[in-house]
Amino acid sequence: MSESYLVQVAVEAPQHSALSGPLTYRATHSWPAGSVVQVPLGRRVVCGIVWGAVPEAAAGEGAGLALRDVHSGLAGLPPLGDAWRALVQFAAGYYQRGLGEVALAALPPELRKLDDKQLALRLRRAQSMSAVPQGGEPELPPLTPEQQAALDGVDEGGVSLLHGSTGSGKTEVYLRLVARTLAAGRQALVLVPEINLTPQLEARFSARFPGRRIVSLHSGLTPAQRLKHWLAAHLGWADIVLGTRMAVLTPLPRLGLVVVDEEHDPSYKSQEGARYSARDLAVYRGKLEQAAVVLGSATPSLESWYHAQRGRYRRLAMPTRIGGAALPTVRLIDMNHVPREVARTSALSPALLAALEARLERGEQALVLLNRRGYAPVLHCPDCGWKSGCAHCSAWRVFHRVDRTLRCHHCGATERVPRACPECGNLDIEPVGRGTERLEEQLALALPGARIARIDADTTRRKGSLETQLAHVHAGEVDVLVGTQMLAKGHDFRRVTLVAAINPDAALFSSDFRAGERLFALLMQAAGRAGRDAARGSASEMLVQTWHPTHPLYQALRSHDYPSFAARTLEERQMAGMPPHAHLALVRAEARTQEAAQAWLQAASDLAESLPERASVTLYPPVPTAIARVANVERAQMLVECEARPALQRFLAQWVPALHGLRGEHKGLLRWAVDVDPLAI
Ligand code: ADP
Ligand code: ZN
Ligand code: ZN
């Protein structure tokens, strides 16, 4: 009789199956932990990851059971290491998802389709990937004293928060840290929030590290590229991995440094599946693998700021811009003083127009931000009151003039703009409010001869179109750039001396407790786009059109004073019992009717009553989400709040597995999910 082994394999099981841990299989080969294998599951053969051998004692018990056999496996792939498995295990537990789900989602999809022969070919390709060509030694700019102090201050065995103004040279600090890491024979992982920022970053890293292999990992790669880059990282061939959120789970055998640039950015939090925070996982990963973690931002998340204040993270400050360029002067334009008629018809106050004209005369560029794409957020019939609602969502359809459509930004439903009011036949239906298209039109009317360009999700849909448009801006072929927050991030616009925010007030009164924090970060970042060239820096300005100029958020913005904004906001959070002073989880349910969604949540709440940890959490009543209906599905949510993270984790570990049993009694329920540390509530 041939020898047989018992192994535990993490497989991807549908979330509702309540299967969260690995399954036991029989194998004729002692697959080491971390091996990628194919196993039968129900009637299918699925990809799995060997999680460990079954302990001797348990193996005896399993002898009588009808265990199924491991089909095959990738013998040519080095096993995924202990640290990687520990990271995945932590993520699955913390975010309350199946182990196999999290583990397999972290693999490149192409890998699952391969057999050993195909893998061998892919490995050869990955290994032959060229390194950055050896050139002359790159010239290193001498560090400023602040940069040097930051570099020396990085906590090699812990987490550092690099709080550096926009343009203070944080990237140069990252480059030096990476150089140090490579010199020690280790790999560096550098995370950025946006895929759009990776080409720029790749170019800088390539120029700095001749002879090194640099790979990127983000959702814009082809499946074959993603596999190749992943293999190069996993086999230790790549020295530097640049990537977005998803890259945090890349196996790296020699990891020595993790950089999270713009660590406050909401896109580090996944909005599907395990809904993990790549920043938080990076911190955990650093601890697991004894790698230094550096979180960089001009406006740190309040969580990170709080940790730094309490000494958990080491705080490094770089307040000064390179070359001594001043941060732009922030001017608040009080819209209460703008004549009613002007404010009603135009997005542009006289003060803003004058500032734009001055830039045009001097041949400088301006950036005008409005966080709403399309022409107008809604069409309206003044006769009967009809509005362009979406038939499938509790939201308006947005009027896009360019292609004369009404589009729902939630479900995507699109139709041609009606000629007349669908209710009463009135021919004069009007756009209400404004989006970037309309703003572009108003700017063109107000500034004849100016070269105006618009950059938002609509104008950059095609691959490469953002790069092309940005190249025009850099080449000086654009005078006024109109766009959404997409423009505020990261781009190094050398000739921009004016940044204007048209009407950012809505966030001041949002029901979302983080809206203010996001707005402040966005405006600080946007301001950072201006005056990056020291020669023009002194004349650079940021204009904010607001109806609430005395609001403390704007006052802190005026003095570029993040610490005072943070102190005030942390105090408010403490009084309100909100993060980082409390810890949250959100349970979301989707159903055919709002009643069914809420009934399921209520049942979940009732079920919690019998749990031992119930007393340590506050469960709020179920409520509809801010946009309750999307694509004909009703959504509701319930907030769980707790003072201490470990207690919340213990409660969720008791509660969430039990919720799988609730499903049968709730016919209208479509889906439910838990979001741990939600960004928005
Ligand atoms: P941040 O990421 O903090 O906004 P960057 O790293 O983009 O800032 O730096 C801003 C500019 O300053 C870049 O053009 C960069 O090349 C330049 N720079 C950074 N450090 C130095 C230095 N020590 N000496 C000269 N120029 C520098
Ligand atoms: Zn009408
Ligand atoms: Zn819709």
C-alpha cells in the first residue's frame, strides 16, 4: 500500500456556505504548507493552498472518514511562506471572511489555471524579465536637513509616520529607504493609492535603481503580466514591487520595507470581498516580517496621527517645501457677498474670475476643481416638477450634454435625453446645479481665447487618455484645467499657480463622520498642486468658494495647519465615540424590499443577545443606507460600536459565524456582509 498523508487545504468556498477554515484531504505526496494544489470540492475541482499537515492525533480520527484526494499540485512553485500565510490568516480572521477566499483572491488568477509544465514556462519568462538597464550611477540630490532627519529617524523595526508637506520631498526619502533596503539584500514594497500614479513612480524608481528588477502590481495589468510580476516577487527575483492596494498581499520572501504613500487615501480600503485596509495590513505585515513600515502623507489619517501621538508610531516631520517654495496663500471667497444673480447663474465668483484672468495674462496655469462630473446632476421641469430620477435607484440621473444622455452614476442605466418633459410634454426642461461639463462651458464663455481642458472619469475612460491629457498640461498647451478630485492627487504640475475649489461645502454637513477629514485632505492636496515651482511659488494661491468661510475646517486650511485640524477633529470624535476613539463594524444587507433587509438585520441583532461578548458592544438599529435602492436592490445597514478593538473582534468572531444560519428564514434577502473598520457609515 502506498503511503498517504493528510493535509489541510484552504479552498475558496462561497461565503454563504459558512465554511471559513481549511478542509482535510488525503494526499499521496507530502505537500508542504503553502503549496498550490487542485482539490475536489463538491462536483468541481478547485484551486487550494495547503495550509498545513493534519496533526498526528487528529490524523488517527480521520482514518475512518471518506476523505477525498488532492488531485494535483504545482510542484515547481516554491510554497507560499509562513509569514504570508500568517498575514492571510490574520486578514481573514480580522475582516471576518473565509480563509480560502482571502488566500485565493491574493493569487494571480492565471496561476490557478496552470499545470507544472505551463508553470515552468512562465517561471522562465519571469526570470528572464529584464532588470532596469545598467547605466551610469544616478545623481543623487543632496538631502535637505529635514529629509536627512526623517531618513535617520525611521524606525527600522516598527512603524513611522512621515508627515511631510506636499512638495517636501517625501519620495526622495522613500528612494533612499529603498536603497538602504536593497543594500541589505532585502525587497521593498511601495504602495500608492492610484493606478494613475504608478507610471510616474515607476519612472522615478527605474532612473534611480539601474540593474535592479522593478515590478508593478495593480489591476491595470493583463493577466499574463500580473502573473509574471507576481512570480518575480514571490521567487525573490524582483527587488522592488510598486503597486496599489492589492499588492499588499504579494508574497515577498526577503521583505525589508513597506512604504504606504498617501496613507490617508480612502482607496487603500477595499470596497468588496474582505474589505481590508491595505494600510492596516501593511502595518501588521511589517511586524510579522520584521520589516520597517513607513506611512507618508501631508494629511495623515486621524487613526495614524493618533497612534503617532501616543507613541505607537514614530512621527517624522518635513514641514518645508523643497527649494523653499511657499505653500499657496489660501483665500476664502464668501459667496454670501456675491450678488445673488451672479451666484445663481454662474459657478464663478468675480474674485475667482479676476484671479483666472491674471493667470492667463501671466501665462500661468490654473486648476479648477468640482467634485461632480457630467453637465448637471439633475434635469427638472419647472412646469410640473418632474425630475430625472433613476427608475432603479433612489438617485437622480445625471445630465451629460456631450452625448446628450441621462446617466445613473450608481447603476449605469443610460438613456437619451428626452426632448420634452416625460410627464407634461413641456419643451423647456432645465438642468439644475452643475457638473464639470457645465463648468467647462462657463469657463469658456467667461474666458474667451483661454485653452480649457477637462479631466474627469468621463474624459479618461480610454486607456492612455489620462497620460495624453496630462502631457498636454505639462507641455503648457492648457491654460485652465477643469476636473474632479482625480486632479488633486499626486501630479506634479510645475506651472500651476492657482487652484480653485468651486463649492466644497457639502462635506461640512455630511452625515458621514469622515467627510470633513476627507475634504480637508483633498483641499490640502489640491493646494499642494500649486506653486511647486519655487520661482512662481510666491504668487500661488488657492481659492475656495464657500458659504461658510468661518468654518474651523477652512480656518485650519488657511494656515495649512493640519495639527490643529487633527486636534479639533480628534476631540469631536472622542465626544461622539467615533474612531479612533472607538471601533466600528457595519453589517450590510441587500434584499428585494427594504423591510426584508431590515428584518434580517433585526434578526441578526436579536441573535446577538445570547452571546457572551454582547455586553461589550453597542448595536444600533437597522437603517436604510444613504442611497437605499441601487439597481432595484434595497440596502440597509446596522452599526456595531465598541470601545476596544479586541472586544469587538471577540464579539464578531462569535456573532458572524452564527449569522450564516439566519439565511433560510429570510426569503427576500439577497446578500449580507460585514465591513470591519468601515470608512463611511
Ligand atoms: P512630495 O512627495 O513630498 O510631495 P516630491 O518627492 O515629489 O514631494 O518632491 C518634490 C520635488 O522636489 C520633486 O521634483 C523632487 O525631485 C524634488 N526634490 C526632492 N528632494 C530634493 C532634494 N533633496 N534636492 C532637490 N530637489 C529635491
Ligand atoms: Zn413637466
Ligand atoms: Zn440607477
